[in-house]
Amino acid sequence: MERGHLLNKRILFMTGKGGAGKTTLAAALAVAARDRGKRVCLVGVGQSPNLCFIFSRDIPVYVETPVEKNLTAFTLDPYKALEEYVGLQLRVETAARMILSNRLIHYFMQAAPGWRELVTLGKIWHLHQLPASGGRALKFDIIVVDAPATGHGLSFLRVPSIFMNIIRFGPMQSQTFDVQSMLTDKARTAVCVASTLEEMPVNEAMQVLETVLTPLGMGLGVVFANSVISPLFNGQGRAEYETLRADTRAMEVLAGLFPDSGASLFNAAEEREKRAVQSRDYLEILENQKHAPVIRIPHQYPGRVDLSGVKKIADIINAALDREA
Amino acid sequence: MDLARLLKEKRILICCGSGGVGKTTVSAALGLKAAMAGRKALVCTIDPARRLADSLGLECLGNSETCVNETVQSVSGVTLPGTLHAMMLDSKRTFDALIERLASTPDAAARILGNPFYQNVTTALAGSQEFSAMEKLYELSVKNEYDLIILDTPPTRHALDFLDAPKKVTAFLDARVIQWFVKPYLAAERMGFKFFNRSAKILFRILEMGTGYQTLADIADFFLIFEGMYDEFRLRAEKVAALVASSGTAFVLVTSPEFPSLAEARFFLERLESEGMEFGEILFNRVSVTPGGLPGERFAEIEKEAVEKLPEHGPVIEALCANLRLEILLAEADRRAVELFLEKTCLTGRGVRIPFFSQDVHDIAGLLRLARHLPG
């Protein structure tokens, strides 16, 4: 991690392969920062049913929605962001709406490349420097972005530099420059990566780490090893388990008691062991890389992770960050 | 139609689903299954993470098809009665090849391929990967070398993006856009005309203020060269759309039993229906399943008795029981989620449940195990 505590940064992007638990971890990071006394804005790129589930409420598009004390959720929509941006440039919102509602322009914008990412990042830039009402202080100390899945997530972060090549001069060029400076300022911004402990997500996470550092030139935060499966037995317990298995009389007693002769009991234990081994092996790969520290998040089973689960993960994150410091 | 029949009778299967559900792995297993049944199958994937390449143990799959029968044979000793080919789509190269094919002259093609705007947008254009995938699908289907083509769709945030992509791309390149915006803009710039479309005028004023004239000139130039190709381009897109909607093609939906993925799958089913496209089958990947012969309601009682009879093993037995209970809970949650989904989508009795294997599927052995688990 570069210069200073992760939660003292201004902007954190949470990325990772689909299904790696990005949204849950982004929410947990936001809660963790809040618990350290920060005013936090949690930004979802596009509507997220999962975020609504976690906070058990609707998070309307493009409305700063307080969901917890000092925690605001914001659903970013590129069309709304464009409308706001054009409105600010023209200083007339109705004109902006008129232009953007033109059918052909709308048609065209649906496929036009890059602008969504650019205005999305522009809005994040805007949020990060919003002043608090009345005072000079900032409205939000930290912005946590639940970014699109990798593949999409990385091209998302690459867009400002592409636009710097396309746009030769004018105010849009300097605005793009501001966004790009925000992204590559390692003191201000960091990318966090979520990965479950399986082949593909870990491969993608490793690739993301490389890409963030070199072509993107951005700073790394932490890697979340999500859903770590712990072994059923450790050390002493393992020995006791072996003793049971070797105890013929005890095994016969169990076989007599369980309708399936105890098969499911022992199958489940072996299954768990296999998963724990796999989990450990991939954890090792993540922990052997030198780019960013790893925070382990134990498997939160069973069922969906709700707000209380998110708070539990936030505590795990804060404890890990304290250890790191 | 059930999966066995789809694999036997269809010419094209399109695998869709949200990211991270194991689409690529399932696509590869479907291809393997078809080859095991004697068909000549091709799996086409579009994926920067090269997941299929990993799955098939290939270091590098190019934009062309590679036969993997020998790899399967050498790794697992299994001789496939049919054939399995695999390829990884290179989106940019497919797009470039299409431009070369449709351009009226080699010079026009070269001018488009060399245009800075084209170079920057082809990879970034919303839907360009999906568009290339469909274009490649059409090309392969016309070549008519395979009994069955399985298309693994790009990893989009939303499964639905795939259906919208071709329309988006053609809309972007729409001739009317050129007619209404770009030409008047250039004409007005060159000859000092005032043009009439008020929205366009304001839009261009903002764009020019914001980006400078040269940027807009590059963009305008791109559209002008493209104009001559547009009709061909749209015709092509229409043929692709017709192929996707034809009776030889069906969609296979892949989902995990988790909520976000199921919600996505539901939207997708609705869209398929409203677009009049054929839904083939839904595959629930990585479903936890309960082992048979469970202790059932008497579990607590049995556990208590076991601990009483074997006090020296008490803690171990309790840990084993807690672990089994957890597994039952997980399996029960998955079972209910899948059933509720099928009920809500009027598909009760349908669907293929692929169990959660204790080890990742990322090699031939894993794919074979997965393929053997599929019905048919």
C-alpha cells in the first residue's frame, strides 16, 4: 500500500471478477471508513439490487441517499451525469435536457464509446470535491466506488487516458486531465481487488494488479481474499478426528446410529477438507504477490449477506488494517 | 427442448449469463458433450481472461479454430467420436476484417482502419465485442463446417447487453446520423452555412468548444468514409439477426443459484420471449446438493446419543455434525432458490442443476466430469 492508511485516501475503487463479492465488500469498506469517523459516499455504477438489499431500501438513481449515519449511497447513471455536465457547461439545464432528449442524439449516444465512463468518472471527481453546506470542509471524506467487473472495470479506468489522446484542446481536455490526475494520484486514489479463492477469479485478480500498476499507473489498495473456507479441524482437532476414524468400535457405534451409517457425516467432512485445501492454495498465490496486502474475509455462510453481515466484514477489515499499520 | 435434444438437433447454441457464473466452462463442457455424442462441434469464446484457453489446457487460442481432440486424448485417454474445435475471438481483428470485406475499395478500407477515431473506438464502442461475436458467428455458420457452434458471450455486467449490442452498433453508425449531423457540420464549417437542425447546432457548438475542431474533423471524416459502407453493414447486421432468430439457434442460459445472478436470468428470459427468440434450457451452475440418507428430523437426537455413547470423541462428533448441518443448510437454500425461480418463470420441472464440485473446473479432466454430469 502506498503512503498512509487505506481509509485516509479520498477515493477507493472496488473491482474484481463478477461474483467475487464486489458490492458486499464495497459496502463493508464504506461502513469500515464510517466507523473510523469518516463521512462516506458509496457509489454504485448502475443500479444494484444487491446494494438495495443490503440497506433494505430503494436507492433511487442520482439521488444522494443517506442509508446510515454518515453514510450516503449514490447510484450513478451516465445519462443523468451527462445531463448535469452539459447543464453546468451551458448553465441552463433545460437546454441540456432538450438536446439530450433529441431522438437521434439519444440513439447515437446509446452506442457512442467512452462517454459513459468519462462522465461517470467526472461525477466521481465532482463528488470528491463537493464542499459541505455552509463550511469550507468537504462533504465527503471518502468515496467508495463499486466499480464494474474486471474486463469492464479496467477499460472503465482507462477511458480518460484514451480521451486525452483524442481531445486535443479546450475545456474538456483540461477536465479530462483533472480526472486523470485524480485517478493516478496515489495519495488520493487506490484500486482494491476482490477475489474468491478459485482459479479464474484469482487469475483475473493477479492480472488486474499488474494492469493497475503499469498501463494505468494507479495506486493499489488491498486485495480481498473473499470467502476463505477454514479447515474443519486444526492441529489438535485433526489428531482427534484421526483417532475417531481409527477407533473401530466408535465407528461401529456411529454407523449404528446414523441411518446412512454415517456416510454423509464423513463425506461432508471430506468435502469441507477439499474446499479448505483449495482455499488455502489460492490464498497462498494471492499472498505471495508483492503488490498489495491481502485481507482475508471468511466465508459468511449460509444465505445472503445483509447489513449485519456487512458490518461484521467491516470490523474484520478495520482489524486487519490496524494490524497492517 | 431438453439439453440432450438441443445438443443433438441445434446448429447454434448461444450461452448467456451474468459475469462469474461459469459460462465459459459450461460452454466448453457443452461442446465436449456434443463431441462425445459424435457431433462436429466448435466452441467460440470472447474473453480477455482466456478462460477457455485455460479450460482446454491450450496456451494460446487464436482468432481461428483449433482442434482439441488430440489434447483431450492425450490428457484423459478419451477418444471423442465427434470433433471439438475451440477458438478465442479477437474482437478488433474481426471488426477490421469486416471493414475490409465491406469497403468498396482497398483504399477506403485503409482510410477507415487508419483513422484515429476508428482505432480508438472499435475496442471501446459499447457493444463492439458482442457485435464482433455475432459477426463471427455468422461467418462461421456460412462456412458450414460444423454441426454445432456454441457461442460463449462476452463477460458483460448484464446478460441483456448481448441482445442489445448489434442494434446499438448499427444505430451508432446510422446513415441518418451522418446525414443530419456530420455533413451539415462540415458543410457549415467549410462554406460558412448556417445549418437548420437546432439541437445539432448546439451540440456541435458544445463539442467544438470542448474538444477543438480537429477532434470533430476526425470523427466526421470517419463517418463520411463509412457512409458508403453503411447499407452493406446494416444488411449484414440484419442477416446476423435473422440467423440468431432462426429455428436452428437457441439460447442457453447459465446462472448461479445466487440472487443477483438469478434476478439477471429472469430479466433475460423475459427479453428472449419478447424478442421472439428461442429459449433452449437453463443451467444452474455450482448448486450445493445434499447427500442422500440424511439423519433428517432426528438429527439432534442422534447427535446427542452419539456423544453420550462416545464421550471420548464428543468434540469431534459435534464438529462433524455442525459441518453436516451447515452443508444441509446451504443445499437447502440453493434448492429453494432454484425451485422458486423455476416456479416464477413457469419452468417448473425444467432446468439442469450442475453440482458444486469440490474442486474448480479448469482442466480437461474437470470438463469431462462436468460434461458427463450433463443429461443426455
